[in-house]
Amino acid sequence: MTTVESATASASGAAATDRFQADKSPFAAVKDVPKDRVDTLAREVLSAVHATIRKHQVTYDEYNALKAWLIQVGADGEWPLFLDVFVEHAVEEVATAHRKGNKGTIEGPYYVPGAPERGAEGSILERDEPGIPLVWEGVIRSTDGTPLAGGKVDVWQDDDAGFYSQFSEGQPEWNLRGVFTVGDDGKFRIHTIKPQPYQIPHDGATGALIEAAGWHAWRPAHIHVKVSAPSHELLTAQLYFPGDDHNNDDIAQAVKPELMLDPQEQPDGSILVQYDITLDPA
Ligand code: MBD
Ligand code: FE
């Protein structure tokens, strides 16, 4: 951990909120969800809250602590962080249960569309980057085994100090982000560094909850990826490393055995991972 960087909850929270409002909220408004769905879902969530209050004899002090905390989540811009850490995994499970191809997992709050194109092989390092060099090679295929020409692998990850570019100070804008486009053989080769275990920002409201509940804020090291190809379903996934301290207690509950890499240490100390991607026809 040699880089000097920082990521306060309010700075990364504000950036994540801006990102969501630019990319996703224009395409999803509560008024566009069918009335009977809103009625059912809102009613059941509220009933679950009422049941918890009765079961545990919740006091006015506790109710006011909740109110103050909810206000603070918004003030810190942490709704994207909180929801992606504690809720998204269940949505992802429901959305992808039908798939025969690759398992996916949550996107999280730090994807930025429009990363630089890096060919079928290239590096996502935009500076002299501390860390263990890592090469990920793989093939994008359809469920019938055909390589998917024109497929894209859009990757993002944290640096050796555990920070994401554009959500912390001090990294080049597109550091550790990039889009790889494959040819007829479906092959890509990504040059990067091994990511670090990631502690979600914990000086804001999400951190206050984690602290108050006696939880921890860690996610295991991971490489995020979105893989797409013509006429196929978009896959959003993360890849993990065996032996990480937090593979079994990820705060975001986003680890799946199918997403575990098999890193091969090379004579020069670098790491090679081979991991192919299979996409479902749309
Ligand atoms: C991350 O890097 C992440 O992957 C998730 C899911 C939540 C917060 C930060
Ligand atoms: Fe992440």
C-alpha cells in the first residue's frame, strides 16, 4: 500500500449519487412501475417493518435514531452505496436465475461507462502502478461454445491502496478501467495489477450503521466486469481470489464459488489468470 490517496464517504458518496442520477435514474421512475406492483411491494416492506417493531418492542429513541440515520444516508449521498452493499445481491439473484451461461453478481456503485477502448489486449494502468502485475486471459463464448466476435469486456477495479479512480483523489481519471473488444477468436488479454481487499467508505452513515451493529466494512479483493456481445444478455460479474480473508464474510454478500479465479503465479512473481466468459443468447 504505497499510494497516497483518500476517499471520504461524502466525496465518494456524492460521486456515486451523481453517477446513478446520470446513468440509471432517467430510465427508472416509481411512477412507471405498475400500480399493483407498487401497492404489493410497498405494503409488504412496510408490514415487515411493522412486524419487526412489534416483535422487538422498538422504542421512540430507537425510532428517532432510525429517522436521524436515514436523513444522514441521503445527506452523505450514500443511498447508492448502502443499497448496492445490502440489497442489490438479492435483486441480482432474481434477475439472473434463468441463465445457463456465466454466473454474475452485483454491479456496486462505482461503474463508469465510457472507459477507454483498449483493443483485444492491453493494459488498464494509466500510471506507474504499485502492486503485483496480473494478466487475465479469456475467451467470450455463447452457450453453444461459439466465440462471440465483437464481444466487449468492460473492467474496473481498485488500486493497490484500495481506491477506485473517479471515487477518490489522486488517480488518473480512467486508471484501472477499460473496455476490451474481441475479434473472431473471442480472445482478450487484460494487463493489470492484483486488486486489494476493499473497505467500503466507513466515515459516513453506512459506516455508522456498520459500527453501531458491530459489523465490518470489508469486501474481498475483486475485479469488476461487464461482458456484452451482439444478441446476448449483458453479464455483470466480479472475480475473486482464493484465500482472501473476506471471501466468506463479504459485507455485500456478492461472492459465488463460480466466480473464484485460479491464479497461477509466474516465475517473475506476476499472476496469470485464465477465466472464460459464457453469455446467454438474448
Ligand atoms: C465496491 O467496490 C463494491 O464492489 C460494492 C459492491 C460496494 C461498494 C464498493
Ligand atoms: Fe468493487
